[in-house]
Amino acid sequence: MFTATHRVQFHETDMAGIVHFSNFYRYMEEAEHAYLRSLGLSVSMTRPDGSVIGWPRVRAQCTFEAPAYFEDVIEIRLKLMRKGVKSLTFEVEFYRDERRLARGSLKTACCIVAHGQPLVSIPIPEDIDVKFVEEPAESA
């Protein structure tokens, strides 16, 4: 499991001082980027031939359980649940202290963009694939 933290900024809240739901998707992305950096990767990687490998989202969802407020420090727990041939699926949980605030998932596809060409999904290159380790499924 990879863990990141985020302190809620004033501009992320609504008139009641509660974090607007859309920010949880940004927090997922923040944690995903930090996770990739921890592996020596990036969400956008230029290859020697000038093409760029990236990870666009193909699905994202989030279920909310409790509000987060201005100045809260949120712990974002990200787990790689599935490594497919061309995709990664993450489970994400958000906590303030021991209180779970929300849980979600994020699925990204490995894609390449060559100069002047459209975005194309590709199998995860071996030099990148070996860096990812799936979390074992929890038993009931």
C-alpha cells in the first residue's frame, strides 16, 4: 500500500467549509502521481524516440462516508489491485485519523502518443511493468 497526505486548502471547500466532492478525484490523482514517482516513473514519460507514454483514466468512482474540512490532513491510501496487460486498477481510501471519509477506485490505461499521431493504448512496456506489484486480495 502506498500512502500520501494532503492538507485541505480553503479553495477546496464549499460555503459550509466541507471539501467539494470533485476534489476527492484530484486527491486520487495526486496519490497516483506520487506513487508513480516513488517507482521512478511518471504519468507522462518521454521515450528516446520522442514518443510519450502516459496513463489516461478510463474509469474513476468515489463513494463518500464522512465530510472533510478546511485544514484537515487527509491520508490517502492507494493500492494496486490489478495489473492488466494494458491497464492498472487502484483502490483508494481516504482517512482523517482513523475515520474513513471515502473510498474509490481508479483505472488507467497505458497509452503512447507519437508526434502527430493519435493516442493509442499499448501493453505496459516490460521495463515499466516489472515495477508494479499487485496487492494480494483480502480474504473474507
